[in-house]
Amino acid sequence: MALNTSLLSRAALTVASAALLTATFTSACSSGGGTNPTAENLGGRGPITYVEGKDTTETGAVKQLIDRWNAAHPDEKVTFKEQSNDASQQYDDLAQHLKAKQSDYDVMALDVPWTAEFAAKGWIQPLKDSFAIDTSTLLSPTVASATYKGNLYAAPRNTNGGLLYYRKDLVPNPPKTWSELLGDCNIAKDKGIGCYAGQFAPYEGLTVNSAEVINAYGGTFVGPDGKAPTVDSPQSRAGLQVLVDAYKNGDIPKEAISFKEPESQNAFAQGKLLFLRTWPNFFGVANADSSVVKGDTAVAPLPGKDGIGASTLGGYNAAISSYSKHKATALDFLRYLISEDAQRIVAEGAFPPVRASLYDDPALIAKFPYLPALKDSIASAVPRPVTPYYNAVSKAIQDNAYAALTGSKSVDDAITGMKKGIEAAGA
């Protein structure tokens, strides 16, 4: 039987064309048009841009950090892109650049709860293998806040934790448990002042305040996958019940339902509260000449069920953009940010550092007397729910906690509402 040479030629051409197409596709995937930006530009060196919210330190700590780096790295200088002081605007700015896969933001300071979301979306470089960093000198809760699904994705840049401010002229020994604190409320009643306040308006502050008490009683919000809700438990109910009962019986003043940080801090500084849960940066204000309680203010770790409680962790994590062209330089800059010299600059700027040793430094303690209490607070701190859907999860927590405090929902219904909200967030 004779072969049809025309048909054979067409077949050969088809096979050759397919082979060429395959080779072209493979080449594109391996060099620049690839689908995994975290595998690209690992050895890239050169100038980089560091992005962070407005530097509010009196010492200009961020500028100091960058100036010191630039003096030692003239060929790999860092430019500081200073964002606004508004967290929502910071987030939107970062998300806009990363969604567009822009390479102009090399290292970014992420608010702690954003880290999981940015990791899940592939926007930031995993710090493993050749990009691993040594975290052995850092406070372990700060490292946990930069970890998602078992992988480190950022270097803790600075941290923060809640503290219990109290009137040491009225309470010589601070309470260690919630039952002790509430027992001291009789002192407040005798003095005609409010007993305890935090931040209970329906915003992120309420997520933090309610999470701290729920965590202190053993409750949690999401599982290791960041999606499955774990909040529906007796422990979570017990924690939320503490706040609800305290608000109902007046141990938390009625006006505190509208408190954010400024209102709660003003109430304490004006001598209207015995106890206040807030952040370390209030210490100087509470002891300023304009404060009614100057000299009468002290701090302690937050109370818990049986001892020191569970502060919610704050602060910034520094992450490398997956789209950076100079990742090797960016990695060196991350390592610099957690060095002892850099962290001392952070501490002297009144940002709580992430290196454990600095909390025992006599010179720093003399300047910031709250450091020992803050160290204890952070040691038992819990990150905000580690989930790629943090904003929706936070909304579910604060909305339902507010409903329970104001009496429009029972504690049982509020916890159930949190569970349903978390389920919907990950759906």
C-alpha cells in the first residue's frame, strides 16, 4: 500500500507545531511570564522602597533606621514611602499596588492582622529556605503573628500589647484576675468614680477588648486553617459574660459603650476611672502635667481567669513584596530591622521592640517604666484571629459583642452570631 506523502507531511508539521508551542509555553513560564512571583528575583540587589504608616515618634525612629542603613549600604539605599496615619488608607494603598503586581513597593510594614491575608493571596514572600531569618531572639508571640499555615511570612518590626492602667494611690497592689479586679470596684464606688473601662464602641477596639477576655478564659475564634470557627465554646461564653455582667451592673460605666481610645484615656486622665485597659503610649499622657492622676498612675499586665491575661498583639510586621525586583536587598533589610541596634532605635522611639532582651535594659526601663509589665503582657499575648478574612471576622466579633453588651442579644446568641459571621467570611 503506497503512503500518502502529503498527509504524512501535514502530520509531521502538526507535531512540530505542537512541540514548538509547548517549548514556547514552558519557556514563558520559567522566565518572567510565570505564575509564581515568589520564585523570581531572589538574588536581585539594588535600591528598595520601604512603605510604612506615618512615623509619629518624637525621635523620628523610621528615618533613623533608614539613615543608618543607607550610610552602610550606599549602593542599596532605602527610600521611605510614608503613608497616612489611617490604617484603612494604608491597607488600601498596599492592596492597590499588590493587586496590580507593581514592583515599586519592596518592603512593607503590615498591621499585624493583615499578614495572613497578604500571605494567602501570594502578595508577600515566604521567609523560608534561603530566605529564612533567625527569630530566636524575638518574643515568640510576635513571631506567631507573622506566621501563616506554619510558614513565616514577615519579620516582626515592632509590637504592642494591652496594659492595665490603675490608680496606685487607691489600689496599692494591682489585680491579677478578673475576679480580683471586679472585687476592687467597691473602691471606685466609694470614691464616686467609674471602675473599669476599655474601648467598647463598635469598631476594631471592641474586637480587641472582647477577644482579650474571651482568650483569657480559653476561648478562640478560628482554627489553624484560618477559616473554621472555633468560637462556639463554653470558654468563649464565659469570657464574654464577664464583660456583659460588668456593664450591666455598672462596674463598666454606661458611657464606656461609646469609648474609643481618646475617650477612654481622657476619662482616666481626668480621674474618672479606677482601671483602664489601653496601650503603652498612654503612659506619658497619664503622667503629664495636664493629667489629674499624674504620679498616681501605674501599669500591670491585663487580668486573666486565673492569673495574667491574654493581651491582643498589635504592631507592624515587615514583609517583602512578591513582586520586588531586589529581594536579596530586601531580605538583608528585614534582617537589619530585627537586629539589636535597629530594635534599640525602635524602643527609644517609644515603639515596643520585638527583641526580648531590650525589655530588661535598665536605661530603657528608666525612660519607659512600663516595659517590665509590657514584657509580661506580650509574653502571654494572643495574635488577633489569624485568617485571610480578618476584616469580616473582626466585624462579626465586634457587632455581636456590642449587641451582647447593650442587651439586644444574649451571650449565647452573640457567640452563635460570631460563629455564623466567621463561617460566612470564609464561605
